[in-house]
Amino acid sequence: MADKHPAQFPADTGEPVRLNARVSGVVQAVGFRYWTVRKAEELGLTGTVRNNDDGTVGIVAEGPQSVVLELRRWLRSPEAPGRVDDVQEAVSVATGTFSDFRVAY
């Protein structure tokens, strides 16, 4: 079951935000990273997704707050591949580091 207490987003000032998320459950070897890239590209976000050594998937996504919130909703929904048991997350100001969204190795 997904985390019932997601990170609190600050009031939307119109400035881009960064979501750092750690997704646990059955999220490796199920296409999770590739579907996450597809969803992020569809939403126009930038960032990365990677498999972590502990079996979780790490996501860094930047973009308008309302759009980042849509990615966060998708991560917790039945639309996400595999089985998401928990999403740990933190929100901060976007850094503008990324030019696209891709799988990081």
C-alpha cells in the first residue's frame, strides 16, 4: 500500500519544484523505469529514474508543481507498473540540472 502521508508541497508560487522519491514494492524487472520515463516525458518533466541496489527505484523529477504532483499521483496509482508498496519523498526548489528525463545507470 502506498504511503498515506506524502510529503507536503509548499504553496504553489509558480516556481519549478524538484521531487526526490524512493519507490518500494515490486518495482524492478517490471518495466517501471521505462514507464516512468514515458509518463514524465508525457508530462514534460525533466530528471532521472534509476534502480537502487536495495530493490527500490529512485526518481528525481523537476517541473511545474502541478505537473510534478501529477507524476506523484501516478506513482501511487494502479496505472504504475509492478506493485508500489510505499513512496518516500521530499520536495525542494528545482535546480534546473536536467534537460530531459531519462534512465540513469
